[in-house]
Amino acid sequence: MKIGREEVERVALLARLRLTEEEKDVFAKQLSQILDHIAHLNRYETAEVEPTTTVTGQVNVFRDDAVRPSLPVEQVLANAPEREGDGFRVPKIIDER
Amino acid sequence: MALHKLSLYELQRKFTAGEVSAAEIVHAYGLRIAHVEPKIRAFVTQTKDQAMAHAEVLDRRLKQWRKTEPLMGMPIAIKDNICTEGVPTTCSSRMLQHFVPPYDATVVAKLRKQEYLLIGKTNLDEFAMGSSTEHSAFGPSRNPWNLQCVPGGSSGGSAAAVAADECVAALGSDTGGSIRQPAAFCGVVGLKPTYGRVSRYGLVAFASSLDQIGPITKDVRDAALLLNVIAGHDPLDSTSADVPVPDYTKALTKKHLKKLRVGVPQEFFTEGLDPDVEGAVKAAISELKNLGGEIKDIELPRTDAAVAVYYVLATAEASSNLARFDGVKFGLRAKETKDLLDLYMKTRQEGFGPEVKRRIMLGTYVLSAGYYDAYYGKAQAVRTMIRQDFETAFKEVDVIVTPATPTPAFKLGEKSEDPLQMYLSDIFTISVNLAGLPAIALPCGVSKSGLPIGMQVIGRPFEEETILRVAHAYEQTTQWHLKKPPIR
């Protein structure tokens, strides 16, 4: 599988990763090599095989919808890169019209 | 004998008997760390001072009321992707360089309840993605047997710290071999429990269908002792299993392996296997036969597909799990960004190293529209076939024995430019994670170049007792675990 620079740019945007021009070239080459290795999986006929999503066989694990103690606000915000009052400060995402 | 050379079991006995105080233990380990750590660099954060303060409190209390717990006063190191309240947990990443968790992982809470002593947080490949610790944002750790060699990874710091006697035992995490491969490279014991055996609450998630926490120790008994404490169901981890926890040390009483069927998969003894490793593991299999084990050839025909399946599923899960590192609530935030998208993209560019970016890219690609069925769906199906291979084999045998790695530890820089070669170094450990099985790596020899060789014993789900029994019986007759690295 040959991955080109445009494909790398498409995936990087999906992954919210900014890449340098050099990284784009390197990843195009390396991802192509790795996908070539992964293509070996096509040797296996899997049309009749159930996919594995979990090895435990668990389906859903529920708990009671009850109020439990949670971390105090100050502890939650202690790692915030920027805060304002009791909230996380982020760039504006809605334009004023 | 110097305190730092003792096993967990031996140190525990001395401490419980009152022959040594907690402060003396921390003092001895402090000296040892000061002496070897500049060469090994096993730790991201050292917590000797906090450990000493805690030790003094313990000693004062024990003078008045002598009541101990199995891990009380024991200096244990924790891999730096397992959350420790109030102590930085960096994942060896710039992204989390200044992150101080507001809570303990469940495994840490269990150790803390017994009043263990946290001696430090150990280095890893960034976010546990790698096989050498060379992908740590803070520089690689070194192999105590040869400082030019890697300690393995991703739990390389934990394995190196145990091997160099910088802690009495450590915790690691294993997604594709990250406990067993560094344990083999450093000549120590590493146990990956059954998926669901140990709670992962507070383990920074890499690939959620594969990750497990487990012990890295100086011998098999110590692994059982540590597993006794960390195993068990946890309401905070919905994938943890509600299966009773036995006393794993009870599995260590038998000295023979009579009536035990040992499977040897031929697929693990092919080209690419280092001759020293092959010789050592075959000698170990003969030893298991001498102990009464019945050796049987078995087939695991889809072994060669494991690496490909893993690098689809693990990267897909990682690309999703690592989406949370967006610069909003915790961790790094890039400066001078023009809008929200720019903040995401620049933060992730600055915060992640090359291997993490590569895996996020691969994982995003295989999940993206048009490729999902061809890659992700296909890999999930072949994963089923790999599990079926093990199920079939375990109808005929009770354990499976293989080399833990194809070669002894490689040199720093040897594989760091070629990601695929690095990935292939995990070929013997990965299929165990895909099948969710328990497996233990333990020393079984030394190569001509003076590096340790590890074997792997794989068991049925929740049969940790069986693999511990086999490993312990072997260890008792051969004593490879007593060989120490040349570092003094």
C-alpha cells in the first residue's frame, strides 16, 4: 500500500496533528512499509470468522445511577493549563455575528 | 548481605521480624540508587525523600504497636504511566511532563493501603509505545548487564531498576510484551496477568482491549507475592473480572511437574531466532521434562500474523485513547494559537514524540472511512483465529513454553530508525495479549555476549497459579535468577 503526502495530510488533520514537511515525507514512507506488512493478513480467509472486540465475553457492565463523591473543584482544576473562575479557559469557538 | 540484594520475600521477613527498620531499608536503597542511577537512568522521578519520611512514621508506630502488612516498608517502583496521587505521572511524554494526578490508580491504592514505600516512578517508551525506552521524551534507560544495550520496553525503567537492585520490586504494564520483553532483556521475572485479572483504573490507557498491569520482580515467589496484592475485581474498571483471587504463593509448594503437559509451538523456533536463545530455551524445556513435565509439540499456526494484527488494533485503540490530549483540561497546552483547531494541532505537535505520532497516524488511517473493514475488521477477525489456535492448543496441554524474545537485548540505536524491525522484536509476546492470556517471563540462561535470556510460560485464562508453579519449579532447580548483572 503506497501512502502519498496528500493522504498523510488528510489523516493528520483527522488526528488533529500538525506535521512538519519532513515528518510528512518520513511518515509517508514508514506507513507504506508498515501497511505492506499488515497486508499479509489478506492471506487469511476471514469471511466466516466473528471479529473479536473483547476477550472477556462481557457485554455491558452497569452500576446504579447514584450520586457518589467526586473530586473537589480545586483538585480537578489543579492541572488546568488555563482557568477562569471554576472553569477551564479555552479559545473562543463561536463567532459573533 | 546488603539489603538491596534481598528479594521481596527475604526483605519482608527481615522487616516483619523487626531485624531491619523501614528507615534502614530506604537508606540502603538510597545509597544504591545514588551509586548506579547515573548509569542506568531507570527513574523519571525519584521519591526517596518522601519514602524516608514515610519510613520514619512507620518505624515510630511499629515501636508502639507491631502490626505489619505483606508490603509494608517495601521500596517499590511504579511505571510512570500508572497514576500516583501527588507524584508526577508523565508517561515519559512532554504532554504530561507537569501532570500531577489527583488520585491513585487502584493498584497503587492497594499498595498504599499496605503502606508500601514508593521509591520512584520509572521510565518508559512514551505512552508505553515501544520496545526499548528509546522513545522516552526524557532519554533512554540502560541495561544493567551492558550499558550499551537497551533494557527493553516499554517497562524498561521498571525492569532495569529491579535488575540493578534500585528497588525490591516494580509494577509495569504490558500491551504487547511491555512487561515480559524488558524482564527477559534485564534477567528478571515479569508477569502479565490474564486480561481482567488486575484493575487498570488509573493506568493511562494505550490499547484498552490489550493493556494489563503486572509485577516485575527478582524471582517467581516475589511475582506471586505482588500479584496477591494487586489482583481482583474493581468496580472502577468495568473490564476487571469478578473472579476470586487465590493465594498465589500456594502454587509454589510443589517441586515437580508430574502430570503437567507442556506444549512447545514449533512456530516459535524458526529462522530469526538467535542460536543462544534457542539453545537456552531448549535446555530449559529438557529441564521441565526432568521435573516430570510431559513435553508435547503443538501448533500455533497464526503466530506470524500476530504483529500485523497488533499494529492495526493497538494503534486504532491508541488513536482514540490519545484523543483526550487536546490541551484543554490537563497536560501541555501550546502557546500563541489562533483558534481551537490550531490549539489542538499545535499542542499535539509539541506534546507527542515521533513514535506516538506514527502510531496515532497509523491508527487513524486504519479507522478512517473506506479502510475500516479492510484493516480494522480484518485484524479483529484474525485476532479471533489466533485466540482459537490457543484454545485448541490448551485442550492438549496445560502450559505453553516459548522464548520470551527472538534475541537478547539489542544495542541502543540499532532499531530506532526502523519502526517495523522494532515492532517485530515483540513477535513472541504479542499473541498472548491478543488472546488475553496470562504469561510469565523468567531468566533461563546467559548469551555468549553476557546478556540474559528469557523464556516465557503461557497459561489458560485465570490460571496464573499454573504458570507460577512451572516457573518456580524451574527456577528452583536452575537458579538463573540468582545471576546478577556486572554493575556494582
